[in-house]
Amino acid sequence: MLLLSLVGYILLILGILLTAIIIIPYNYNVSGEKHAELALKGSVSWLFGGIKLIFSRYSKQNKEMTVVFMGISKKLNIQEKSKKEKDKADSEKGKDTKSAKRIGFDSSYLKKDVIQKAFALVFKILKHCLPKTLSIHARIGFNDPMYTGFLCALNSQLCVLITKLDINIQPVFDEEVIEGRFSIGGRIWLPYLILVMIGFLITKPIRNILFLKMKRKNKGGPQHAR
């Protein structure tokens, strides 16, 4: 009886924790500055700031990460990979790419309706994850003045998408330069993302693909369900 009660309490605690993870939104903030050197700092917080992950990167210094749990912080140093380690990682990545090519991909799935649903999914996710606040004060110029003109057009479009906007961009058409500071902040709510993913999976084109993969797998093994 005591064991059953203990198991019940554990399941209750896990249920409450899982519900909190899903319902309580995650807040993020990223800021940076570039003049002579580049400096970046960001954070992801949950449980109304009780749990926070802070990361920073400064030029010519290692990345730093700090985990904060209910006011108790622990700093983690992230070492940069040496050139030898990077070359080894690139070599292994190349092998994985070749292996993926051998496995192949069934391009018959890429029909017009599937692509439309996939683009709609990506658009909804990006729209939800867009920052609620954005601040940019910078001088920006590209090697090709046409790209600087595109940047000016993008600046006007951002005013429509983001509610709290503080942008002061000085376009430079005769010099390639990027210097200034920025800050973005927003919120991510997991229930919305879960519902969007479920809605994507139950659409007719995606259902047909899933049923076809299951049918092939049952008929001829996993190698037929690519």
C-alpha cells in the first residue's frame, strides 16, 4: 500500500512537471554589439526566470555558458575546437553525407500539395517565434549597393511584423561596413507549436505519405519505407 502511494505521488509530480513544461512559455533575449570586435550575449528563461540559460561570446575569447536554477548559478566554459578536431569533424561529416546518398530519398513524396503544407508549417513556426521586441542601431553597407537597398526595404517590412520596434539603420552605399548594436526578445509557447505540428501531420497529403510508408514497411521491411 505504501509502495502504491509512493508511485502515485511520483506520477503526480511528474504529471505536474510535464504540464508546467508544456504550458509555461519560454522567454528568449539576444543582444550584441560590433565595433572593433564582436560581442554576443543571450538567454533563455523558463518558470518566470527561475531557470535560465545564459550564453556569451566575445572576440578572441572562449564561449561561456551559465546555468541558473532558483538563484544558484553554475558557469560552464565551452572550449573551441582545434583545427585538427575541426578537420576530423568535417571528414566524418563527409562520410555521413556519402552514406545518406547511398540510403537515398524517395522524391515522389515531394508533390505540390506536400510542399505547400510544409511551407505553411514553416511560416507558422517562424511567425510564432518572431521577436516581440527588436532594437537595432547600426551603420550597414554592403559591397553591392543593391543589397543595401534591399536592406532598406526589409526595414520597412519589419515595422509591420514586429510590434515593438526601435530601428535606426544608417545605410552606407559607398563602403562595406557593419557596426552597431542590436537586441531582440520574444516568447515561445510549446502548446501552439505542438498543435501546429499535429495539424500538419493530420493533413491529407502528409497522412497519405505516412500510410504509404507504413504499408511499404509492413510489406517489405524498413528498407522499403524510405
